[in-house]
Amino acid sequence: MSNQLVGSDMRNKPFGARLRAAMDTRGPLCVGIDPHQHLLDAWGLPDTAEGLASFTYGVVDALADRVAVFKPQSAFFERFGSAGIAVLEQATIRLRDAGALVIIDAKRGDIGSTMGGYAAAYLAEKGPLACDALTVSPYLGFGSLQPAIDVARESGAGLFVLALTSNPEGPQFQTARTADGPTVAGAVLDGLRGLNADADDLGSFGAVVGATISSTDENLDINGPLLAPGLGAQGGTAEGLTKVFGTAVRNVVPSSSREILGAGPTGLQAAADRANDAYRTVLGY
Ligand SMILES: O=C(O)c1cc(=O)[nH]c(=O)n1[C@@H]1O[C@H](COP(=O)(O)O)[C@@H](O)[C@H]1O
């Protein structure tokens, strides 16, 4: 498969444009890299930084040139301290060199001045963990994300802001009403719509909306990408995406981790191709 998706000619385009081009070429699937301990076991690997490296580079070698987007879960790399973070850094570089986009799933969120530190690590062009997009948490206030928004705009990176998450506890906060009237999730989606207002096709500021939520009254038309985790292991299905996302379904980035990784080192390519075909059909690629 070709490597031209986000080569040097595309690195200077904003994340939203690169994402659309990558999904058009390779299909919409995002493979989550979540090296759970039970998966290391199932792959016959030790629960050590070396096992983590073998697992992660196995995924990279098998899929980097055929899948558009990867989402390494920082927690499973942090579990091994600096040795684990080094694997995350290396994997991110290798995936991007192979033309894939990398969303680091670290769900960062803090007061504005601290947010600037995270932005320098993950979103600045020359940051040590420079990636294409970062998941962030808006629960210190949407405005607290401003330093990350500023750095992302400057470097051409993107953000995915938690809106309607896939876990059953999410609605307790996310569907609560703010003093101004909209729900917390609705206020996040409004903020994102504002950030993407000037983008041509797909803006760079996305929302996280779980594939498990079954349906929502919120307006998901944010002119930006909608990261949909919760597929496979958490019960979300390709067919269910139309019901959750309605007319915004073409902007969905369907993300699956355990469902693909559980296929084992020799089954990864077939599992990813199968999932990609199913999402292509449903999302209209
Ligand atoms: O931001 C995320 O990616 C995320 C948001 C959400 O609402 N639900 C959710 O499951 N995730 C992440 O997506 C991945 C789901 O993994 P699987 O259930 O194995 O596909 C994990 O890394 C979660 O942390």
C-alpha cells in the first residue's frame, strides 16, 4: 500500500484535511493500540517493557501502511514508566513515517497554564511526543483548553474533546444542564462548532462520542471529526453508527482496540481489513 498520505506534502495541511485524505485513501478505521496485560499474555509476551515493545511494534509492522489512523492509549505505556513512554514515542514516529495519522489518547485537561505544558509535549511540531491529535478533557471548562487549541492551530495538529463518552458513568455529568441552558456535552459541541467554523471540509477540532450511546438529541454537526470508540469489545457495532450519528455519520472516525488486537499477531491484518470494509460501507467511503 502507498505511503503518500501524510508525507511531506501533507504535513503542512491542517489535521482535519489530512484526516479526510487518509480516510478517503485507506478507509475510516482507527486502530486503538491498547496493550492490556491480558493481551500481552495472549500474544505470548511477558508483562514487561520488552513485551510492550514487541506487542506495539508488531502492530506497527503489520498495519502502519494499510490503516489510516492509530490511537495508542497512553495509560498502557505509562504503566512501564519511562521505558514505556519511549515505546510510545518510537511507535508514533514509525506510524507517521509510514503515512498513518496518530491520535495519542491521553485525555489531558488542566488549568490553562498547565495545559500549555501538555500542548508543548504532544502538539507542538517539535514536541517529544508530537502526534497528529490528542484526546483532551473539557471538565476544567472548555476555555481551559485554549493553550492546546492555540498550539494545535499553529502546528496543524488536532484535538478530540470528550463530549458523550462510551462509559456508563458519562451521562451523570455530560447530560447535566449548564446554567446557560445546554447540556455539558452540548456546550462542548457548541465550542467545537465555533472552532471549526472556518474549515472547508473537515475541521481539526473533534468530539469524542461513544459508539455505545445508542442515540442522542445533541447536534453532532460540528464540521469536525467525531471519534467513536466503544466498538467491538464495549458492544458498539458498525450498523449502530447510523443511529447514533445520523447525518453526521460521514465525519465519524470509528475506533476499535481489543476487537482488532485480540486477533493476535498473525490475525491483525485480516481483522483490520474486515473492520475497515464494514465501516467503509456504513460511513459511505
Ligand atoms: O477517548 C477515547 O478514545 C475513549 C473515549 C470513550 O468515551 N470511550 C473509550 O473507550 N475511549 C478509549 O477507547 C479505547 C477503547 O478500547 P476498546 O474497548 O478495547 O476498543 C480505550 O483506550 C478507551 O480509553
